[in-house]
Amino acid sequence: MTALTRWHVGPWTTRGTAAGAAFEPGRKRTPDELNFDIVGLSRIVGRRQTLPEEMLVRRCQAALRPTDPRVCGVQTLDPELSAELATAATNAFTWLTERAPTGYQFIHTDAVELQPLLDLSADAIAVDAVVQLAGVPLPAARLATSHVRRSPTGSWYAGDAVCNWSGPHPTSAEAVAAVEAARAQLTTQLATTGRQDLANTADRWLAVPIETT
């Protein structure tokens, strides 16, 4: 995979506790579990693991993802294996950062998250960034920040990684048109709230992303 065509703003992994912090069983991963998630995320996105990394994942799998049900936020590794996994997670995260979609960045807090770049001087600006900088409720924002995807039935929808906000549409062009109409409404709403500066960036907003597979 050379580029991400479908994404969502926010966490891409479960949240975890910081090293040395008290564990929160059932709510947050341990540092080792979070690192395991990061390595797994990079593989899902398209990163090919080296043979040593594959062997490392198998060793960690037995300790962190046992077959019997257990509450997350409890399992840890021995110090040596933990250090190896942390290095693998760092490499995996670096790989992810180099493949963030235009106008976005991956950050690593207590989870791996995709966030819009908030640089209004950029040649291409994510609509998510404009919405975030506005800091007020904008009714059109939900659909205006949507991407377009094709369902297994062949219909087209506009939405995020979880929900559909518009559709079904018979063609991708009609789904894109729905998002573009919402973007036009968004510019009006931005101007109405006194953020003409944000509305003026509309000609540099990224094209509506379309997922075809």
C-alpha cells in the first residue's frame, strides 16, 4: 500500500498506559500490549515484517494474546522481550508516519492517532483541520469531512470509518456531490460564525477521498 485512501481522524489503536503508570485493567492496554497493537496496525496498513519481526510477534502473541479470554491491561512481557517489542513498535510507528495522507499526521500519545495538520498556509488543507480550528458546532461538518466508499452491494456512501452519513448513491460522483454540497454549506456556516479566514481556505481543501475497493 503506497497511500491511504480511507481513514478516520482519531485513535487507530486502543489506548494504553504510559510506562511506569498504574495499569487500568479492562480500560487501557499495558505498554507491552499497546506496542503489540502498534506493530499489528502497521501490518494491517501494509507494512511487510522481516522474519525476525515475525518471530518476535509470535513470541509476544503467546504472552499478550492468549487463547483463553483475559481482561486487557494486565499482560506484560519479561524485560528483554519487552525492549525488543518496543523497538519493533518504534520502527512500525516511523513507517506509519511516512505514509500519513496529505494534510494529516500520525501522532503517538497513549494511542496511535491520525490528526489533521493545522497549517492554514499549506497548499492543501484537510477539512478536518478547518473544523477543528473553528472550535464551534458546525451542522455541515459531519458530512463535509466525509470520504466516499463503495459498499459490497455496489452502492456508494459518504461517511467516516464507522458510519454512513449520505447514501446509498448509484455512483461515486453522486456521493462526492453530496459531500461537496456539505462543504459549500460549511463555508457559509464558517463565515456566519465570524471565521471568514477559515472559509477563505475552501479553494485549498483536499479533494473528497474515494475508496474504490
